[in-house]
Amino acid sequence: MTARPSATYAAAGVDVAAGDEAVRRIAASLRSLDRPGVLSSIGGFAGRFSMREGGWRDPVLVATTDGVGTKLEIARALARLSSVGQDLVAMCVDDLVCTGAEPIFFLDYLAVGVLDPDAIAELVAGIDAACLEVGCALLGGETAEHPGVMAADQFDLAGFAVGVVERDEQLGPERVRDGDALVALASGGLRSNGYALARHVLLDVCHRDLEGPAWEGSDRSLGDVLLEPSILYAPHVLGALRAHPGSIRAAAHVTGGGLAANLARALPPHVRADVDRSSIEVPRVFAELQREGGVSDDEMARTFNLGIGMVLVVDRDAADGLVVTLRDGGLDAAVAGVVRAGEPA
């Protein structure tokens, strides 16, 4: 009887050497680890962070987790991986900042079909750059190779953010008052939500070319528009909190479910939000999606942000000044409504 060859991890499709090389490249290139409080570097079993160095009085830890969804399929199709790292960080830290928390560290989880050190380095560089922009450390992560389960070029991302806020400075529905103003922050595009519908309409139904013009007369490709990185709202909101202490009551990150569903999460019972959407321009991509797919107004509003990626609930007397602060920081913002007593519509 012929002896069977010895089974190995490599023969099963897992390249340990490639994993080691990916870790080496990541560890050598990370910049966000310079944040005060970081006690460890990439490569150990766990990341360590010292709270003492932050000087907080009564700190409350806040944690979030999220992914990028099927926007990853656009990145995979075009072999352009760096921008989805920013999307991953945005989805996590922009949830975090809705509590008033400052992001302090971030972890990522990456699953791949076949481990390509160059591709991993590109992805993680995007995550690190976004962490640097929001002021948190990419403290660690995990890369898992799933041969035989995922296609060779397939991958999935998840992120985990931890932040801290002083107990008496937390934002939330309990601080909202009748007459508070709503300040809308522009999204510029889809960010990372609604891509299952967007891909279905534009690619499956209309067979649009990702490398062709986004629409007639556009100087950007459809791929450029769909891969536009998510705005990182966290540093802008934290800057506004410092410039206008006590003026921001609550915040809503507009992701899956659209504006109405997410704004409701930032409001107490028995109030309603009267929103004026005309204050923020709706990006052209949404009109293209609606026209090409025959999507109803209600379905669009439930699926996409339609140009408003975050809403701040603020003291009405501070609203105009807060908008100026946000615009001075390079973010398009506008007063877009008011909170009123009464049952939600």
C-alpha cells in the first residue's frame, strides 16, 4: 500500500511565512502607536494601554465594533484596498464619539482566502492612517487565512474601538431639551452603508462598468465614487466639544436604517425631530441610484444617508457658532432642524 504524503498546514493552504512577513511589515510601518498611553507594540499576544497617562477624573470606557460590509467587494474588484481601512475606522469611532468619547485605541480583524503580505500591508496602512487622524492607536489585530472557505482574493474586515469620556461629560438622549437645534454634518457620498442595494442596482441590474464614468459627463469613475472613503467625524466632533463645552447634547451617526432611524436613537421619548434636509446637498450618486433602480423615496431614506452622515443635537444658542467651528475645520455642516416636544411622527 502506498503511504499517503504527510499532511502540512502549507498543503492545506495556510502560509505561515507569509503571515509572519505581513506582521513584520505592519509592525515596521505603524505610526498611530506613538499615542501617549501605549505600552506595547505589534507582535505580542495582547495590546496594552495605560489609563493613568490620560489624566481623566472619572473615566467611563466606551467600546464599539463594526465592519465595512459589501463595499469590500468594490475594493476587491478594483484591487484598491487602502481606502476601506479608513471606512473601517470611521464606522467604529464615529459610533464611539456619539457618547462624547475620545477614541484611544483600535483593533482590527482581517480574514482572507490567501494571505498576500502586500495586500495586507496596504489594508493596514489605511487603518493606521485613519487611526492617526482621529488620535487613537492601532493597538493590535488578527489576520486569519481561510483557504477552501474563502476565494483566494476574498477578504472581510471587522474593527473594534475603545474610547473614554468623563462621566459628567457623556452625550445622550437624557440631555436633549425641547427647542434644541439639529446640526447636520455632510457625508459626501454613501460612506459604508447601503452597498448591497447599490451594487445590485448599478452592477447586477444595470451592468455599469466600475472603471467607466460614474454618470454621463462625470470626470470620476464609478469605482472612484463608490470607493470614496468615509469622512472621519470623530476629530471634528471632539474639536467642537472642546470649542463649545456643554453645548452638544447628543449625536446620531447615520448608518444602516437612514436618518430617521438613527436620529431616533439620540432622542428621548415624547420628542420629535423636525428636519430640514434642504440645508445639505444630496450627492449625485443617490439620484443615479434611485433613477437607475426605480427605488422609492421611502426605500432610499431607509437605506442611505442621502448626504447627512451625522447629526448633532445642540443648544440652540450655540448652533450657529458650532457650525462655523465645523466649517473652519473643513467639514460641511448646517443647522438642519429643531427638536420639539410631542410624539415622533
